[in-house]
Amino acid sequence: MSEDEINNVTAPSVTRLKKQHGPIDRRKLLSAATTGILGSILGGRSANAAGFLSSLMGNTNPLAPSASAAESNALRMATLGDYVWLTPTKLGGGAQVQDLASGKTMAWIEYWNYGDSCPIAHHLAAFPSVDPRKGFEFVNSTQGGQNALIYGIPTQLREHGMLDPLWGQGNQIYRVGFDGQQMNLLENIAETTGIGLGVHTVIFPDATGFTVSDGQKDIVAFFKRATGYDKTEVIDAFRFDWIGNEPNGLLADNWFKGGKVRITRLVKAQETGVYDYRGIKGNKLEWEMVPMGEYLAYTGQLPGNDVKALTGADNCVHHPIHPLSLVTLRMFAVGVVFDRTTMEPMAAISSPDGTSKEALQIKKIADGIWDLTLDNVVTSGHECGFSPEGKWFTMTNNTRQNSMGVFDCQDRDPRNWKRVTVYKDSHWTGSTPSPFHITYSMDGSKMLVSELHQKPAKSAIVVVDTKTWTTIKRFENVGVDMQTMHVTYDGKYVLAIFSGFQRLEGGTFIFTQDTLEPVGYIPNFGGHHDCVIVPRNNQELIHSRCTTV
Amino acid sequence: MILRVTRLQKSYGDGDRRVDAVSQADLSIAAGEFVSIVGRSGSGKSTLLAMIGALTRPTDGEIAIGGENIWALPETRLADVRRREIGFIFQFSSMLSNLRAIDNVALPALLGGETPPNQIYARAHDLLTRVGLSRRLSAFPGEMSGGEQRRVAIARALINAPRLLLADEPTSDLDEETEEEIVALLEALRGEEGFGMVMVTHNRDLAALASRVLEMRQGILTPIDAPKVQPTRIGARNLEPPAHSVRPIVLPTAMQHEPTALAAAEGAQAFHRLGANLGTAVRRVSAAGTVLFGVAFALNEGVARYQHYEIEAHRARLAALEELATSTLRSDIESIISLGDHRYEVTLYIENTRQDPPIYVMSPSVQAFVQVGTGWQEALLTPTAEATAAVLKIIGRQLYRFTLETRVDKFTELLPHYMHVRFTNNMLISPESTPKDELFQRNDNYYVYLKPDNVPDEAIAKDVHFPGAPPLWIWMPPH
């Protein structure tokens, strides 16, 4: 077999045996054929037959050639709602905005057009706009450039010199404006501020600013929002470094035998007046903290300059009511809570079952330096989120535990937050499948969790009742590598995007929020990794994944 | 005087383009009189007849039937005149092909709705008998000859007992013998019914049988013969010899009835029942329709439900198979050990996560490739004995070993010094050892970075930083 043939081998997923008589015989075939004919004549609706009776009953095909474009728009408008849907194109290197009412792509942007030689459009978040069709702004981070090397793509990026430390290694933060007709790059925030980060971008619930995080650098930055061609300012930025109790023993012991997290407020470089964390500057790892990245770290398979200092601080979410932001440290499934009024860490919580303490103290060492001591580490974590009414906080515990810690987070003082239970779906055994991204129904009565399965299995969705913290519904085999979910602001539908491990099948699965009935799929062109329905006000912003990742 | 036509004019166009189809025509016909009009084609004969018959409105002039100017009447009244006062015989018989002869004859009277159907059918029966068709009452037009059809047309024209019969070339498509019979028949009937008759013909021999003959030439009607004494029966006529000799006219032979003479009665009764039982008939049809629709609807629902069941069952089987093949069964690279000399022992695991019952993997095919340039170059991968079985029975976690040889000169280094290696594992999966239904074909790709055995760790460490010694292989997560 030739090389090309190997590269292009495809086969149907279901194969019928040749020369196999089995349970299908001629009689059954005849029966099926007869049924099909009868169904076609009489119009069996479940088979989508268009028989004369169905025609008489008005059961006409809405997709018939005679249907006008306007009619098809009306159909979609009636089903999905009048929303603007923003998605990044991951390895495509850009973002696109779609009109869910018409199904049209309204505009897109590709960052390599602006001189970025390896943009991997990663996470994004949109600021509220009264009329998103006329204009809105969003922030889109780009993943570390060497991430293009870990997906099994036979690339020659390195040979062709496209991995420049500044413009080919990602970690750009693009602020983009849609003006009603096209997308315009307004600012590269990494260039403006000197802080280049490539993972979660999460807007404050009051829309005055946002955070960007990156577990590859263990840095979380708080930004003050700019609009138009104004420049974004940094409110504060923090780095998280792990100092293990046993750094010279077995590599895994570096984390699992405890230690302390040092939190440091970053300062601007005196020479330039901006921070010095652009491009690969500050990278502890060569690659992003992918799912299972913790496993790679403590088995020594993750290259990088400072792997042992890894905490995995790759996301920061915001409490919907209180001015509190929580940074996830993935290596420990621990959250560090910052008070945005003082811009200091106040407390920490530990999500896994079995940790000695669920509420942890932060000790201030000096101005801009804090320590968080972890006596023991049980497992790593990944994503987390607050419920929209601000009552619950949950975090996924992965690799070694596969569960979710559930906290009562209503108190303004995070030191009083209590872990009320540890939720675990019956499917969560071993290392996979594992809980992944989180969102909530509009009223917070349901938690929606994407469940990551090992390739090539398709992800599932788990719906959890937040009164009893039990599974009330599972959608199996939804799509490969499911990512984030988003609820339409009228509370009718949940849209779940899956990216196909960058190169396999992709799509957006839709189900009803209240009745939890599957609706169907819409296309996902380009392996999106994230999704946002552009909010029209701050109330919608709360449901726009500014409290969850 | 049954008909009086005064200065009748029919013109088309205006000014220089004006054409007078009929010009200043005058004509009077007494009751029972027979007048013929001759003329060449296009001379205006048929136009004149159409105006007299209230079919075409004249440009000028007056037509009085029974002393009433018909074109001064409203349209509804004019229709009555057409139906009651005038009978038409056209150039072609124009029968309704789906009606019997007697139905065709009765129809104009039935449309009026003034006479009971049984009386109408009785007259139709009588008329058809008188035209010699007593045995053909129930014949359909397609079953009759041209002469027979023309006789039916005559009977139809007389069903309403008109005072004036207009015949426009009534024998145009008939042979000579038959056309003489038709004219003789008309003459006989005229004698019996007493209607006046205007016959347009191009046959001067036939025209000569009329009491008066007029000629239409370029729209102008002129008499060519003096009025004659009007006989009442053809046999008693005292005609002057015509210009050409005419064969003797023979009346139809003795009229014979259909054996049972039921056709007329049946038609009348059927028409009567149609009206009398209309409500009942509608209710019965509705009831039958409802039952039929209900049966069809139920059948439709049944078929739809069966199809739904079958489709759902099939979908469920496929979903369960996919779940089994992709989630319950897991597979990846377990370990890689260097054997030296570019050789590695590669261990693949296949795990049935539910332990029992077993999962069967048919014909596993594992290959290895090393990235060279932007393509994949196959590397020799030799399975050990346990990995060569045709069917693998998977219970729990099972390991299969292969020997990999990577003698590749210039491999691509995505990670400095490391080979980029791809393993493909194609499996046909079934829950049964002898599959009876679908199989799931699963195609896995596992990617690793693999350290060549001829590169010292120190050289690698200069370019790539690891927390420990450079690992032999690096598993790449799929995300």
C-alpha cells in the first residue's frame, strides 16, 4: 500500500459481513420492502416518506425545492431563536460569527492575515451588545504555537521556520470588533500589555474587564476593558509556582506528596513599562495543559523549562454576584479565590474527596507574595463554574478520582464556602470518561457537564439536578471531543459544540433545556473549541459562560 | 310569421378594414315553412344562421321570433329563447360521448328543469323512434354510425318542440344516400311537428326541396326562387321540377322499439332518483368516505409506527454496537521498550472495560509509520504470535506485542531529535464470536514521539528540557 493510500484510507464505521446469511433473509427483505412501499404510499411520517395521505394532511417537506430562502430562515428563526453565535476555528486560526436565525455566517477573521504565523484560536468571550447584529466586541486567545505539533499532524512548521518565539508560538490575545458587516482586529492585547496568554478568556459579570489564563505559564491576568481602538490595561497579573516537598524523588511525588503554591503579583519591566510575558516568555511547558496534561507532567513526558513548578493555572471564573474570581490550579484540583476589590487572594478551596481540608488558608508572605500550603494532593482537576444565581460552585476532579466537588458559595467571604458533596456519575470510573466543561440551565436547577471519552469514542452529556446532585439525564455518543455548552437566553435550547480532536467529526448538538429532548445537530465548520451566544446585556452575560469554563 | 329578419347586418373591423359578413339581410318565415339558403363557403350563411339562432349578436338590424325582438332581451331571457324556441342542428352531431343516445336527446330538456324527467324521456323515446332509432336508445355515440348520430342530433334539436329549426349543413359529412334520408326525415318531422325550418347548405339539390331558396353571396341574401305552396308531407308536395333530378326520398322504415323499452324509463327514473335521494346519497357517500379515510388513516398510523419501531430498533442496535466498540472497548499504546539497533518492542493494549461478556475483535491490523517530510513512511511492524490471531476474544485488559524497526534516514523532528510515529489499528468489532449482524469497523490512530536509539540523552537535553531524563516515548493526548 502506498503512502498516499495509507493517508487516505477511510471506511464506513459499520460493515456488513459478506456472504453472511444471519437473521436477514429474503422474507425479511420482502417484508421490509413491502413496508417501505406501503409507507411511501401512505406516508409513514417516521420514515420521512411523503405519501399521498401525508400530502393530504399537509405533511409537506419544509426542505422541498420549492421552499424559498426566506421560508427556511423563518423555520430556523422559529426553532433556534434570534441569536448570534460566535465560535473560534481552533487550528483554522480565526473566529466566525453565525446568525442562528438564518444559518448564515455573518463574518469571520483569520489571525494569520495579521502576521501571526501559527495562530490556534482557542477560547473566546463576547462583551454585551444591545444589538449584536449591528456590532459587538470579543476577546480571543490563541494557544501556544507548539500545540500544533501534538495532534499527529505531519507538519513542517518547525522546518519552515514558522515557530518564531514571538509571532509563531501563540499566546496572543486578540480583541476583535464586528461592525455589522465585517470583523476588524482592534488590538493585540498581548502586544499592548506584554502579557501573552493562550487559554480561557472570561469576562467579569459587570463587563468592566476580563481575565485570561494559561496553565502553560501558570499566569492569570486581570484586564480592564477597552473599547474601539483604545488600549487595554492590566489591572493585575499573578503567577502560580509549585514548590514540592519532594522535588528530587519520583516525579509524581513532586506533587502528590504535598508542598506549597507561591502566588506572586507580576510587575512591569522597568525598561519597557510593560510586562515581559509575550510569546514563549514565561512558558513552563512546551505545550498547553491539555486534558490529561497532568498525567503527562507527573510521568515525565511533558517537555518544558520548569515542569516541576507546574500548578496548571489555566482558568479563572467569576462569581455572578460577589466581586470574587476563582483561579483553578489543575494539578491539585484546588481553587484560589481573589477579591477583585483588593486584587488579593483571600482563600482557597480543595475540590477532591479525601483531601485533609476543603477550605485552605492563604498566607501573605510579603507585598505581592502569598503562599498556599497543600498537605496532600489527591488528584488533579480541570474545569469549574459558579451557578448563575451564585449558590453553587463545582469543580471537576480528574485523572485519579473522576468526580466533582460541590461547594455552597453564597457567602461573600470565600473562607466560609463549604463543600457540601462530591458528585460522581456512575460512568465515571477509572481515568476516563471524565467530566469536562460545565454550564448551567438558566435557572440554575440543572448542571450540564460534557463528558470526555477517550478517542475515538464520542463524548456524552450529563445533566445533573442541583437540588439532589444526581444524574437526571445522559445523552450518549453525542460527538467526538465535546467542549463547551451554551444555553439560548430564552432557556429553550442547549447548544453543545464538539471539535473532533481537531481533525475528526465536528458539530453542534442541540437539546431542549427543560424537557431534555434531543433536537438535532447543526454544522461546526473547522473544529471549534469554544462557543458563545453574544449577550445583549449584563444579565445575559452571566449566562454567557463568564461564571463557568 | 314565426321569424322576421329585418336589415340584418354583421360587420367586422372599422373604416377601410370593415368587412360585412352579412349585409342588410331581410328574411321572413311563416310557421311550418321550409326555407333553404345556399351559397359558397365564406359567403355568410353560417353567420346569418348564428345571428338568427341568438348565438351571435348582429351589428345592426332586428330579428323577431314570434314577434319578439330577441336581441333586445336580457341574457337570461335570451337563453330561454335559445332553449325553447329554437332547435339547432350543426354541421357535426356533437354528441356527448359518455351519454347514451336517449340521454343525449333528453339533456336539453332536463337542463330546463321545467318538465318532469319521465315526460322528457318519453318524448326522447318517441323522437328517437320517429327517426328510426328505437333499437338504439341505449347506444353510445361511439357505437353509432355517422347517419345514426345525425338522427340523434335531429331528435335532440326537437326535444323542446321548437317553433324554428335551424340546420347548418346538417348532412355535411354524410354520403349522398344518407343525406337524402336525413333531409327526408326532417321534412317528415316538420310535417308532424309544424316547425319552421331554415337550412343552410351548399347542396343545391337538397336546397331545392325547400319551399323557398335564397342565396347568400358576399354577405348579401337574395331570393332565387319564388315561394311555393307549402305541402304538409313530402309525399303530398307539389314541387316544381328542380334544376337537377333528385332521387326519390324514402321515409324511414317501420319504427321498432327496443324489446323492453326500458332505457327511457330507466333514464327518467334515475334522474328522478338523483334529485329525490340526493341527501341520502350524500350521506352515504360521506359515511363511506369517512370509513375509508379512517381505515387509511389507521393503516397509515400503523405503518408509521411499525417503521418507527423498526428504525428505532435498528438505531438502538447500532448505537449499542458503537458504544461497545468505541467506549467499552479501549485501546492504545501500553508501552514501548528499546531493543537496540533501531528496534523497539511495542505493546498495544485492548481492554474490555466491562470485563464480561467478551468482545470479539476480528482481523486486527496494526501498522506503523514514521513521518518523513509531510508524509508517513511505513515502518516494519512484526506481531508476536498472540497478535496474529484472526479473532481476538477480549476479556479485561489484554496486551499484544509487536516489534518495530525504524530504519529511516531523514525523519521529521517535530520535537528535536525525536521521531514522529503513527500507529494505525483497524479492528472489526462484534459482541459475538460468529457475528450475525453488523460489525463495527474502528480505525484508531495512536501518535507518539519516539526517541532514536542512536542519539544520546545529553544531545537531546541541550535542545529539549524535561523534568527528568528524556523519555523513550511520549504519548500524545488526542485533544
